[in-house]
Amino acid sequence: MIDLYTWPTPNGHKVHIALEELGLSYDVHPINIGQGDQFTEEFLRISPNNKIPAMIDTDGPGGEPISVFESGAMLMYLAEKTGELMPTGPRGRVETLEWLMFQMGGLGPMLGQAHHFRQYAPETIDYAVNRYTNEAARLYGVLDRRLAEREWLAGEMYSIADIACFPWIRPYENQGQVLADFPNLKRWFDAIAARPAVERGVAVLADVRPPKLDDEAKEKLFGASQYQKR
């Protein structure tokens, strides 16, 4: 059994989707990041960077429990645990990890900044809005060119690389993008969105997330709470 500590964000959805695709049993423990649940001592023991998601696999290596934080590491752990969603050949594995790292190091952080400065910044900063909107468009173009040559990011196999990137494309309008401008990416996006396991994954905790962030939630996410010593 996997105890999953999460919230319905792109990083949370990555792991929700993977668990559903793999058919693994898991219990959801909501970590309301707008109320500061991520700063509790209990959560920090398994996620020292106070970010969701994190998990405890009670049936870890050798049958002993193991905790895992960082969504990319969690996807790799789940793929290796089950032998699924990761090519077995060395070339396919390298391609999968390349595109997983692309999401972790570039796509997620840059799209997150575009989303932040377009949606949540207390004042409009044209330089920031333009920089991150343009960078989002560039990264969409990278994906579009890749997917012109292959069905999935790692080639012929749907993998954790696709699962990692997909949730970050879902709020494309908030990132200032038009998905139809990237036809190969749109084809890939629509194919993933139609998968039953993906539909179940993005529905996890969807009914408890507020439609808008109030001032308290913005402070917990973007204010001084982030920088207090723990």
C-alpha cells in the first residue's frame, strides 16, 4: 500500500496519473498547501523541501517501508518497482530520463513562472510576463518538434516522461499559449487526456481544491511562510 501525501497541482497529478496507470493501491492524504499543511513536522519528515507530493510505500525494497519525495524521483521509483512505464532497452531508458529531466529542470519551473506572473503576482511586471510567456512558447515548440517525429516523448512507448509533462500543459491558457498553434503537441495532449487512468488521476482531490486562491493561500504559497526556518 502507498500512502500518498498530495494536492491537485501539476506535480501532484503526475503521481496520481502514474498510480492509476499502474493500478497500484494508494491512500490519499490531502496536504492543503493553501492552508500551510506542507509546513507541519509530520510532512517535513517525508518531504524536507516542504513540497508535494511525497509518499510512503509500506512495501518498499526488501519488504520494508520507504518514503520518497520529489515527483520525478517518485515516478522513477514507481516505474522501477513495477517494471512498467519505462522502456527496458538502454536507449529507450535514456530517452525517457532525458525528457523526464526536461520536465523537472525546464518545463515545470518555467511554466510555473509564466503561470505565477500572469495569474498571481500582486502587480503586473511586463518584463516577467513577457519573459516567461515567451519561454513557455519556446518549450512548447521543443515538445511540438519532438512529437512531429514520434508518437510519445520517448519514442513508441507511453512512459513516465509523458506523464510528467502532461499536467503542466493542461493550464496552457493561463501560460498564455494556444494549443492549436502546436499541432503535434495537441495530438499528444488529446491522446493522453482521453486515457481513463489519466481522467481518474486528474480527478484526485479535484472536489476539494478551491477555484481561486484567497489572500491567506497566496501568503502560504508565495509569502514569508516559505522562508521561515523550520
